[in-house]
Amino acid sequence: MKKILARLSDVALRAYVALQIFATQEPVRLRAALTSVVLAAGVLVPALATQETAQSVGGVLAVVLPILVGESARKKVTPTDE
């Protein structure tokens, strides 16, 4: 049983690290994917079906994600003065 829990923990940790790397390398794609997931959830979950709720959740994700990703992602998409 401990081996199974260790494997599940390992898989979860690897998925988390892979998501962090993807968020750093592709912040725009991740924002688009998160917004799509929220809109798809609006179809599947009736509580999110109202346009205001889905729009608010998508807007919050679009604003919070760049803050969480940090300066490294901003430097990749911002022109530099070289």
C-alpha cells in the first residue's frame, strides 16, 4: 500500500512540476486553456452556466496567472533593448 501511495505522490509531483514548466514557457496558451476549461465547465455545471459567472472566473484566471508565473514569463514575451 505504501508503494502505491508513493507512486501516486510521485505522479502528482511530476504533474505539478510539468504544469509549472508549461506555465512558464507558454503563459498565453495556459491562459487560453484555463479559460476554455471554465467555459466548458459552464456547459457541464449548471451553476456556471450564467455568462457573468463564467466571465468572472475566466477574467480572474487571466489576471492571476501572469502574477503567479512571474517575471520570467514576462521577459520571454516582452521585447528587450539589446
